[in-house]
Amino acid sequence: MTIATSLLDRLPTAIAVVSDTGRIEYSNRAFADTFGDDAEGWLKEAARVVAGERGWLQGFFLAADDQRTIDVEIEGSVFRVDKIMSTNDGADSRGVALAFEDVTQQRKAEQAKSDFTAQIVHDLRGPLSGIQGTLEFVLSQEGTKLDPMYTDLLQEAQRESERMMGLINELLDFSKIQSGNFIVEQESVRVAGLLKRAVRSLQSVAARDEVFLLSAHGRDIPQIIGSVEKLTQAIINLISNSLKFTPKKGLISVGAAIERNGDAPDAIVISVTDSGMGIKAVEIQQIFDKYKQSGTKSIRGGSGTGLGLYIVKQIVEAHGGEVSVASIEGVGTSMVLRLPVKRIATGTVPAMG
């Protein structure tokens, strides 16, 4: 027994060196104590290719770098599997050293917290809808003479209730994403109608803030498969985000174009571009992370949950697409969604740790 093997056997973390066929080349005592004699079976299953889909173990060999972590259900428990290093000895021998951490209780605690948050937020949504309805009714009454000061106060209350409803909806969606219950419907989506619906829903808000909100797209934009509701929400989130940072007399344009592979349409590219304050270069890499907010203060005040762009990313990726951002401080920002035309959406967004 080498010194290295002796040290590994003393570690409380389960560690194994596994081949790309699921064969165990080495395992320490913690691994043997945790999984017993059943490990060879589920590791071989994890290495299989079924209906063109590779098992989770294959991902550690396909990854370009040595930094890879996934959560996997093994024998009724959830384990966080970390790739420590590659151990390739040659073309015919490929292996990875993996560490297994039991996170079952952590996941249960996260689920309980997520369920509690969802219930509280859901309970808040009903009364707030009532408040919004009352404010909208009072402000829509023609012939009612209110002191301008009271009208301004009611309009401010309406704006704040809209903002609060947006925060509540984001928390509900985040809770669904965390629990893996964020459903993406399989239906035909007219992209032109999608843009029209999203722009129309925020046109009055943009007018109130004195921001020009425009949409443009070609007539030959093809349909895609996915969820009208979720994709509309993603575009609304992007427009809402632009409104926070675009000054009066500024411009927000929403467009769609076809990305072709030869003569056939390969993807639809949707962009939301503004003439706002822009995003600092150091923040762009993290802009779609959960709870991340721009260091630039919103022109119109108020803070968000830091989940809006994170939810956009989850929606787009659930449709087999990708999202990117380009920005120049003081000039503006462009958010770009690339959605495949032929690929079927994935059904649900997996739970995120």
C-alpha cells in the first residue's frame, strides 16, 4: 500500500477511480462503506448509452476541463459527484477520480424551504391582486374628479403594486425551478405574436416612463415548439429590465431574425436592445446568475430579487436555446435569445443547486 493510498483510505469522503465503462479501478474505504458491493452495477448503468442519450458518468469524460460537478440519485439517495482529476494512462485506458458527497438531507432541507417560500408567496398573491384591481378601477373611472395630489399617489401605489407582483411571480418561478417543477409546454409558438404580446403588455409602462418601445421582425419568421407563456415571460423580463436602466427619451427595440443553415432556418434570434446605462464589463459574466444584480443603480428606483435574468436563462435553456449579452457602459445593452427551430423543448427545467 502506497502512502497516497493510505491517506485516501483515511479520508471520510467516498472516492473512486472509475473507467469510462463503469469499472472501478480503485476505491477508498469510505466508498466501500457507503456503497458496498452494489457500486459496480449502478456505475456500469451510468456509463451506458440509451436511445442516443449518454449516462451521467460519460459527462465526466466528455467535459473539456477537470472542473465538473453534478448531483445524482444513487440507491435512493442524492450524491454530489465531483471530478477530482483525469487518470488517463493511454488511449485504451480512460479514467476519472470522483468524490461522492451525500447531500440527501441538504436537498430535503432545500425542498422544504422552497415549498415554504412558494406557499407564502402564493398566499401574498391573492390580496395583492385585489389591491391592484381596486387601484385600476379607481384610476379608470372617467368623470371622477380627484385632487392631482391624490391621483399621483394612487398612480404611485399602482406602480409599486405592479413591481411587487413582479417580485412575487419571480419567487414563484424560482421555487418551481429549484424543485424541478417548472413545466415547459409543447405547443406551436408564433414568434411574431410572442413579441407583439410582450411589447403590448409593457407599452403603457414605457409611455409613462417616457421611453420609446418598438418591435420589428420579418414576415417569414417560422414557428418554434415550446411554451407561449414562458417565452413571453422571458421577453417581458428582458424589457422590464431594460426599462429600469433606460433614461427618458431613450429607446428599447425588440426584434427577431432567422439564423439559417444553408437555405433552411436553423434558429430564431430574438434581441432586446436598449440605449440605457449599460453593464460593467466585470459584471457581464455573472449577470444571469441567481441573486446577482447589477451594481448600476436603477434610474427609476426600487430593487428586485436578482432572479429575473436567471429565470430568463432557465426558460431559454429549457427550450434548447441559449442566451447572451453584449453591453457598453453609457451606450446600452443587447440581450439575445437564440431558440432552435426544429429542436423539441426539454419538458422541465432540472432542479438547480
